[in-house]
Amino acid sequence: MVDMVTKLHLDTELAAVVERARHRAEEMGELPRGPFLPYESKIPPDAAEVIREWLWDGGYEEAIARIAHEDPDLTNE
């Protein structure tokens, strides 16, 4: 087996453009300055647990497959 190392480099001109765009977005209020505020879910913990279990046990995927089978027009909705 051969170990390969991939070194990614951001072009210096592209990096400068990205930094200017980020700075401008901050000045225009599109990006918050400083650290992001912690995310607070609006879903009650009990409901979040039910949703988590439904996703993990495959129930969500089964429901999507059933809907797609019954109404193919909704497949991409």
C-alpha cells in the first residue's frame, strides 16, 4: 500500500479575494463579527428525541420511500 499525502494550497490571489469579500460582508452586516452565538433549538427535547429515534430506526426513510411510491410527483419536493 502506498501512502499518499495531498497538500492543498489556496491560491494567494484567491485567498486575498476571499478575505476582502469576508471583510466587506462583515461591514455590510451580512456576517456577524466575532464568535457565533450558541444555537438554541426551538424543538422541545421530548419531540427532538422522537425525531432522532425516527431518523435512526429508518422510519423516516421508509416514509419517504412510501410517499415517493404513492405519488412520484412528490419525489423531488
